[in-house]
Amino acid sequence: MVKQVQKRSLFITYLKLGYLLHLMTILELVLIISCFFQYDLIHWVQNGYTFFRVILIFGFISAPIFPQCDARSRYQNYKQVKDHLFMYGFQPRIIKPFSFSRCQRDAVLAAAEELGMKKECQQYFFEQGHRWYHLLPEFLYHKPGYLFRKAFWLNTFFAKHYQSKVDFSVHIKAKKYNLLNENQFNLMHDLLSN
């Protein structure tokens, strides 16, 4: 059962659920900018075989795009998990598909925190053996070849847009203005779940 519906700004939510990805993007940008100034890469690209050098430099410059594509995909996971946790309550079967990478676990925890279920999710992840220092996805240890499959690229960087099925602003306003008491709120939640 939902304990609370907490609302934070979309910007804060997006930062919170993908903070490692955003940090990686910032570090990559700093590295790129410092390399351009340190090694005078613009001059290097303009001299000699420009076509081949532009191709090499394009790979270097496009590196920060991938963490942001991953963050966008994690936001889609966040919306999906938040809807399911709200409609069905905490159930391990809802959380399990999102427990195999640190970024997905962060998205789940951000959604669970807003619904008052963070402790249950943290306990589930702990019981599954996940710790704060497990940064790499599990498949890299068991099936590293998955990194080169189309499914990995689509799920990690190009997840489909998920349209939320629950309008959380209605629930927040109802609780804020005491339009619903606890029993009415739970009854409305149960009706939406069915």
C-alpha cells in the first residue's frame, strides 16, 4: 500500500535517478575540453588527412551523449516502476526486472522514495546481493557478449517512451488540501488499481 505520494520537481527527479550518469557526462565533457586545449586538437584535425581525423575526433566528442541516452531510458523505467508501485504496492516481481544494473536500481529507488517504499526496495536489493559499490551491470560478468547485441543497445540507450498511467498531481493535491482522509485515499488507490 502506498504510504505517501511525494512530489518533487521533474528536474530534481531526473538528476536524482541518474546522478551517476550525469556525473559521467560532466567528467567526459571536462576531459574533452581539457584535451582540446592541452593538445591543440583543432589544429591537429585541420592538418593532414582531415577526413580520417574528423572520424576519430567524432567518436571522442560523442562519448557524453551515451550517458544522457541512458539517463533518458532510466527515466522511462522510473515512470513505469512508479506507476506499478502505486497501483499494486511493493512486490518483488515488479522490482526484479530493474535490479540488474546500478542505474536501473537508482531509478527504482527514486520512484519508491516518492511513494514511501524506499526501505522495502533497499531491503530487496540487499537480499539479492546488490551493494552500493556494484556499479557495472551484472551481464558484464555472466554474458559479456550481450554488450554487442541489438537488445542491449535498444534497452539501455533507446528505451521506448512510457506514458504514465497515473496522474500523481491529483493525489498530491487531494492529500495537500485534505480533500481525502486516509481511508478515502486508500479506497481511491484500490479502485485505480483494479
